[in-house]
Amino acid sequence: MEIEREHVMASVIPERDTALIELRKQGLTVKLHSSQNDTWHIADGGLYSGYVASGDELVELKRANKLNIRGIKDLG
């Protein structure tokens, strides 16, 4: 069971990394929020602004061609 889980995670990580790079190219600040939960803090400026999204959510936004601050805001 643990082997299958690692296999699934390994296939998602490159897509997540590509999504993070794309967000940074858009001028957004991207920082790891929780390594345990694979959540990321994405900010478009301002000292206390930003949104938290999981790596899986970022991959889904990229696949849907909605990987930008507006798409992240829409996650709720």
C-alpha cells in the first residue's frame, strides 16, 4: 500500500514544481506553508495578503489553464 502511495506522489510532484515555477514567473511570491500537508502560500503583493493552496490544487488549476492569482482566489 505504501509503495502505491509513493508512486502516485512521485507522478504529481513534477507537475506541482512546474506550477510553482509558473506562478513565480507571473511575479507572485510562493513560499512553502506546510511541508506535511504540501500547502503553499501564494501572494501577489502586500505584507499580509496571500492565499494557501495545496500542491494538488495547483496542479488541477494548471491542468484547467487557470493557474493565476484569480484562479487561486476562486479556490475559496
